Amino acid sequence: MRIAVLALQGDFAEHEAIFGRLGVATCQLRQKQDLQQDFDALVLPGGESTVQGKLLRELDMLHKLRQRILAGLPVMATCAGTILLAQQLLDDPTVHLGTMGISVRRNAYGRQVSSFGTCGTFGSIENVPMRFIRAPQIEFCVPGVEVLSEHDGRITAVRQGRQLAMTFHPELGTDCRIAEYFLNEIIGAK
Ligand code: GLN
């Protein structure tokens, strides 16, 4: 089993480190030909969604990745990755991959409190450290999207079929339980 991590920009190395701790092999997607590698799942890291989206288009990777996700490739997205998956961005006409039935507002927490850490519940997993960095907010979900986590009345993690998206960064730190959830409940459920 191998997990591909989009490695154009952002904190892809931290995601690779978490899966490395779990003994799961990863490979990087840096250019179009990397999509020909064998991989069973995809991780979209945090970072800057406008830069990642622009590079995905310039490198001609966007369409192929969208097709793979729509065909059932399991995907885990954090923060900017969630913005890439959203079918709609509020206050922004851009759609990147657009495979997930969520509407997302970028930088929703405002400047003053744009970065903070907390602990929360994710599905049945308790006390998960959650780091929010210039985080977006998931404001609407279509029916069939399951809410897995909320903080202060705001949705912070969702699942739709084999797509998992969150607005915080579970990969910053040493807690591997969300990566394990992805491995067991989403990839394993294939
Ligand atoms: N604010 C960033 C964006 O709009 C996301 C921040 C993050 O990934 N930590 O892409």
C-alpha cells in the first residue's frame, strides 16, 4: 500500500512523517508524470491553496487528479487541501478540484485569531490536538456529508464517501490517530 502526497507546496513532509511513523510507504506528486506511479490513496496538505491550485493547473495535473478522486481514490485533505476539494468557495469564484459537496470560506477566523491550537473530538476519537493556521471554515455541506468534528459551533472535519477533509492540521505533532482513521476507515473500507 502506498499513499501519494501532493508535494507542490505546503506541509507535505509532515504528512509523510506521520505515515512513516505508521510504517506506511508514501510517494510525492510533484509533476504530471508522478501520477503514473502506483498509489492507493492521496493526501492534500495544508499550505496556500491559491498557489497549489495554480501549480496543479500549470503542471496539467488538476484534471487527472479530479478524475481519480471521482473514480473513488481515497483522499485526505487538510486546510488548503480542503479548499482544493470544495465544490464552492464563498467570496471567491475559483473552484479547484471541486469533488466534495462542501462550501468553504477561506481565512474565516480573521487576522487576530488566525492561528490557534486546541484539543477536540474527531468522530469517536477524543482529545485530538488540533492546530488551526489561517484556517478556512466549512459553512455548508450537501446531504450525505458526515460531520466528524466541530469547534465553537464551526464544522472542522467532514467525510463524504472516500473523501476526508478538515480545516485544522492533524499532521503537526505526533498524534497519528487521524491518519490511522484514514487508513482503517476510509482506505480499508474499499
Ligand atoms: N489560508 C490558506 C489558504 O487559503 C490555508 C491555510 C493552511 O493551509 N494552513 O489556502
